[in-house]
Amino acid sequence: MKNTFRIVTLIAILHANSVFAASGAEGGGIGLIGWIFIGFMALIVACQLIPALFLLGSMMVGILGKASNQENVLDSGKSGNS
């Protein structure tokens, strides 16, 4: 039984090598369904990118724009404790 399994496995591996050696010249390129799929994926990426850019901009304004207000709060907090 082990010999039979080994022989079948060897035949399957050797038969697959001829498939990997194919030239691939038969391919006609990407079809209409492929272009529709790529367009759909691009639409999903674009719809996720726009809100991400808004969030990034808001985060940068929050981090960089309010630094002077935070310094005023820290200064007033120090003066209140003294």
C-alpha cells in the first residue's frame, strides 16, 4: 500500500511539472469581468481614502493647531497651584 501511494504521488508530481512548463501564450489578456472587478476594488479604495484623509487632517489640526491653547491651560494651572 505504501508503494502504491508513493508511485501515485510521484506520478502526480511529475505530471504537474509539465503544467508548470506551459508557455502561457494561450492567454488572451484580462476580460471585461476582470476590468469590472478592478474598477470595483478601486471604488472601494477611493471610498475609504476620502474619509481617511479627512480624519488625518482633523488629527493634524488637533495636534498642531491647539498647542498654544494647551500652553495657556498649563500656565494657568501652574499659577493656580502656587
